[in-house]
Amino acid sequence: MSAPETVQALLNDADWGRRLHGVEQCRQLAPTVAMNFLREVMTDRNARVRYAAVSQLGNMVGLSAAEKQQLLPLLRERLYGDSEADVQAAAADALAGLGLTEAYGDLERAYRESPEWLVKFSVIAGLGVLGDARAYPLLLEALDADIDLLKLAAIGALADLGDMRAVPHLGELVNHPDWQVRLRLAQALQRLDGADAQAFLATLAQDEMEVVAQAAQTTTIG
């Protein structure tokens, strides 16, 4: 296991590769210690280091509510102020992954204002993880997006949200030309269930793509 002093030396190194290695070594530290180190390199001059630090913070377990609150303004800054889209996307993931419902407005703003599809995708996927009921209208909006990856994220997020009002809207995609959309749809309808969901699953159970049909039949048979 890495000692905090060793990790700190790596994070202070002039070589970005060694700083990146230091970020990875933070996984071996206690959550509070790791958080304090990672927050210092969230603004590193190298985008790879910033991305790794923000991503790791979003997946960190064992932080207290107060510690998560400390990260809120720092992650907001990365979401709005970073020069790289993947770092902005990682910040959206982190805000949702840490359960920071106070950031819902920031996530919605990022979805509407960002020109980057990657940021939009991370926001929509993250809203499912966040589980905030306020996300329902925005997720329906994303369900009609021209980019199929956003549709996929919205389908999964609506299933995460568990709002049964989404079932009729999801059902409109049973004949979508992309089988991956239909597969995600079958998986989502399994989780939402209900009579309407079962009706749509019955259609998907006859899908020409075997993997879609099997996914739908898993529910319709039990």
C-alpha cells in the first residue's frame, strides 16, 4: 500500500505521467486522505490528470456528507470551466455519482448549454444515477434527441428514475430502426413493468433481432 507521503511526491512531480500515477495510487489511501489529494490536482495543467482525478472522486465511497459538500463547488467549476469536454463530462458523472442533488440545476444547465454531445450524454446518464424526480421532463426531451447515444442514456435513466409515466413514451420506440435502442428499451421496460410495459414487451418479444426478443421474453414469461 502506498504511503501518503509517496503519493504526494508523485502528485507534485513535474512529469505529468508521474502525477497521473499518483492519482491512481490515491485508490490505496483512506477516502478522506485521497479526496484531499485529488482535489488539489483537479485543476492540474494536464487534462489527463484532471480527468483521472475528477473521475476517481465521482466513484469514491466512504466520504461523509460534509466532504461531498466540499467537492460541490470544485466539480461545478470543472463542469463549466474546464477546457476539455471529457473533463466536463467526468464532472457531470461525479456530481451525480456522489448524489449531490443540489447540483441538479447545474446538470440541466450543462445539458442545455453545452455544444458537446459527450457532456450531454454524461448528464443524462448521471441523472438516472442521481434519481431526482425533477429530471423526468429533461429525460423525455433527451428521449427525442437526434443522437441515438442520448436516446440510449435517456432510456436507461428513465428506468432508473422508476416513473411509470415514462412507459407510453418509451413504447414509441418499439419499432426504432437501431436494434441497440430496442434492446435497451426491453431492458428498461423489464424494470418498470406494469400492464402497459408488458404490452410493449410482447411486441419486442417478436423482434427480428434474437437478442432483443430474448431480453423481452425474460419478463413476459415470468
